[in-house]
Amino acid sequence: MTWKLTGDRPIWQQLTEQVTLRILTGEYPPGGRLPAVRELAAQAGVNPNTMQRALAQLEQDGLAVGSRTAGRTVTEDAAVITAAKEERARAAAKAYLEALAALGYGPGDAGRLIEEEGQQNG
Amino acid sequence: MDENIVTCAGLVKAYGPKRALAGVDLELGRGKIVGLLGPNGSGKTTLIKLLCGLLRPTAGTVLVDGKPVGPETKALVSYLPDRMYFADWMKAEDLLKLFADFYADFDWHKCTAMCDRLGVGPKDRIKTMSKGTKEKLQLALVMSRKAQLYLLDEPIAGVDPAARDFILNTIINNYNEAGTVVISTHLIGDIEQVLDEAVFLKEGQVVLHDAVDAIREREGKSVDALFRETFRTAAWEGGTI
């Protein structure tokens, strides 16, 4: 997975989202050690202070535990990860409904389309 | 130790009747990467040269680590000029020896490791190097010092995008964490994400100084986009005069 940053929003927020996604998809597994701030910053090509802020947010969200000196690990609390996943999935559903609403489709059409797509994809 | 590494107050530098800096007030904290941003002729290089003592102010004060610029502050400052100042008959190892002689905080091993990464051997002559390699070698020398203040004047001008990435990564990975890095450039899109703070210089004055993410949050756009708006000059659209 590569880092993708857009210009319209604060960089640290985008970094938080992308590290979160890596945790939710298991790229950084529960209880596993997160790479050091400097290493992540170098990977993403961003300022270490910005990456530090992004990871501090992950701690606030309960997805990461530990300190800067001892290194951070991903939480082992499955409930926290499940809740974060659910939240992501809901956001994706909401974005989908908004895109359809812009085309004049209602929630009923949304369900029908998802079912049809699901059948086509086996 | 002063709280700020850089303090400028009412700083003016005039070249004859032309005022390159027209009253700059600026304070920079420690441990930050700061972009000094402005179009050509806005005073970026003049400000950097005042900070490293190559120029004397016409009026106002400029302090580094709370002290007037002089031998004491020069020892704290690692400066990358906007053009190469080494004789081209010199070899890479000559430059390393020069830096080791001049600067007590120069880390020889770090610099040779960076040169290895660049594919520059100790016996390579500057004359034989490409523009990009010369830039990268100079940066390796400057970043191998454990300085309090790094002043990098246009470190990414005129090099290809891959070399730019190398240069920015070298800066991120090698600056002394307690030190501050000032990068002057007009290529903002390329460096925006490595900056903590942006300083906009316009016609010799600071018109904006803020954290990059604060600017994005407030404006809903990148610093690059804001820069283009701030410094837009309407093009002549043709027609008869």
C-alpha cells in the first residue's frame, strides 16, 4: 500500500486515516509493533512531527498503545478494531448513498443495485 | 539557550535604493522544518544570507540562538548556498576534509555513508559530476553537521523529481532533531508535506507565518494553492496596446 496525500485537508488527518486502514486490514496486526515515527515518516515522505501527531491521534482512538520512546504497538482489543471497522464501513455506505442520491436514486434503488452487483460477482 | 533559534525584528536590507527586505519580523522555534516561500526576488536569499552572516543588516536586528550574528552563531549554522562554491578540480574527499577542518560538528562517517548511497567515490572530481549529483553531494556535506540551524537555499531547484525525493528524504532523515531546518524555495508542491511551518515572503516582508496543517485546515486548500493565489500576477491577455 502506498501513501496518498491530497491538498485539501491537513496532512496529519490523512496519515491517521491511512495508518488506521492498515490496522483494520491487518497489515499491522493486533498486538504487533508499529514502525517507528521516523521510519513511517520517511516511507510517507512527510515531516516526522506530522507523523508523530497522526500516531498520537491513533492512541486517542484506542487503536495504538505505547509511547514514543518504547515504541507503539497495535491494540490487542478486538472490540476496538471491530468498532473502527464498522465505522469505516458505515462511512463508505454513506458516501455510496450520497453518490446515488446525486443521480436521483433513492435508498431502495441502492439496495437493489448492491444485490445485483453481488450476484454478478458471484 | 534562547527559546527561539531565529529572531528578526524590523529587519531591513537595502541594496542602494532597492530594499530587498523591508522590515521583517520573524521568530522561528526549534526542532522544526520551515519553508521560506516566495517568488523570485521576494528576499528569500537575502534573509538567509543575513542569518549566516554573509550580509550585514541595513537596519533592525537579527539574532541566532539569541545572539547577534557572529563567529559564535556561525558555528551553529549549516548553510547550503544557492550555487556551488567549490572549485571544480576538487575531489569529493577534498570537500570532506575541508568540512572536517572547518566544523567541529561534522560527522565524517555519516557523510561518507551518504556519498556511498549517492554513488560518489572519494576520488571523484566535482568536474565530472552531473548537476544533480553536485547538489546531492553538497547537501550530504551540509546535513552531516550536527547544527542548530540548517539554512538550505533552493536545495531542489533544477534537479529531476527522483533527485528531489532523495534530497527531501535526506533532509527528513538527517537533521538534528533539536535543530531547525529552513528551506527556501518556490517549488512548494514538492516540499509541502515535509514542512512544519510555512513563511510567505512578499516584496521583502513576511505576509504569512503559520503551521502547514493549520493553513490547510483554515483554507481548505494546500499551501501550494494558497501561494498561487497570494502571488498571482495577471498575465497580459493580448490585444492591442
